Amino acid sequence: MIQRPKYLYKYHQLNIHLMEMLTNAEFYMSKKSDLNDPLDSTYTISLENYLKLYFEKYPTLKDDPKYLDLMKSCYKWKIEKGESDWINDIDELQSKLRVTCFTEDGNNPLMWSHYANNHTGVCLKFEPSKDENLEKSIFPVSYTDELIEAKERSDFQKCLLSKLTTWSIEKEWRIISDKERFQFKQEALVEIILGLKVPDSTMSWFRQFSENVYYIHAQIYRLRIKNNRLVLIDQWDDIVTEGAT
């Protein structure tokens, strides 16, 4: 049984896509080509396994020697050209799968920089147990020193939950779906944390926004540096805690 953390976080730039996410209470699911790491969700596949999976999909072609030679030539051509997208040849569903990403770490300087546009964005704090569908749909990413070798069809989905060890600092969790959007219950969003460079007027705007679109239950905080410490403060400039929790 998967032990999920009580809270998961999503860093985001302050843009129209964030507004759409919050207003509609739905995550945008990214295609593989949208991910920032070109090796993300990439796998290796041998000629033997490529042919096995291909002929599982098209069994009537298996006994045609001319077609077998053609598929071997196709494989060789893709290897020489550096093609990495084998998906449509052997599994159309995997090519349609999308992901949205979360992290266990709500106070990671690198993620504030990379995903929240150098502290001009936000970190959204979710409590998955408040949304049964969200809780059962989210899975941890595993980290490995090598790309997954595709041997079975299940490996195509497995690679969407696997990244190289370099990325382990992100402590990532993902939802996988063949849909473009994933609905969540608004009560699952429990905090909106604004970055260091977000202006005062934006905090006021978020307070009004949360009241108008039913996030009144969500606490709105901002990061500040006080006495050489990174702290969370509320709308009255009172310190709530050190860093994000």
C-alpha cells in the first residue's frame, strides 16, 4: 500500500494558466513533449522487444518474412536518426497519456526558482485526503540511474513514473491520465503561498479571488526574509512559521 504524505505541493508561475486551474478547479495534464526534461518518461527498447510488442499489436503480420525485414529496417532507421518516439508503432494509448506533477517539498529553493519563476509565482499546498479521487490517482515517482527498458506494455506507463536519479531532489508525485484536464475538489487546496518577489497588491487580489471562487477555507501566506530567516507571514504581516510546511 502506498504511503502518501499528508500534504503535497505544486509550484506554479503567476499566469493565466494558474488562474484557469484555480477558477475551474482542474489541473492541466502535460504531454510528454511539454516536460522540461527531454529524458523524462523516455525508455529504451531492443529490436527483440520492439518486434515482440509490434506483432502483439498486429499478429497477422508476424508470419510475413517481407514485413519482418521491413520492421527490422524501420527499427534500424529510427536508431540511426535518434528517434525516441516509438509509441504510435506499438502502443497508441501511451502516446495519449499525460501527467501533472507535485512534490513533497513545500520549501525547495530550486523549485521556487525553476517552477515558480524565481519567486514571482506561488506554491499551492494540497491535502489529498480531502479529495478521494485525487488521493487514489496520485503516485510517487521512482528514481533510477538508467532509463527503463521497455519489455512489456506496462513498462510504457511505468516510465511515466520514473526519472533519473539527478532529479530525486524534487521528491515528485504524479497523476497520469489520458484526459487533458483533471478535476479536484476545492477543499483539497489548503494553502496558497506567494513567493518572495510577489507584490503586496497580489496578496490582496488573491484574498478577494479566494472568497469569490470558494477557496475561502484556504490560508493565503507569503514568504519573507526576516532577521536572516525565511518565514511565512499572513496578511497582517505576522509570522506564521519558518519556511513552508
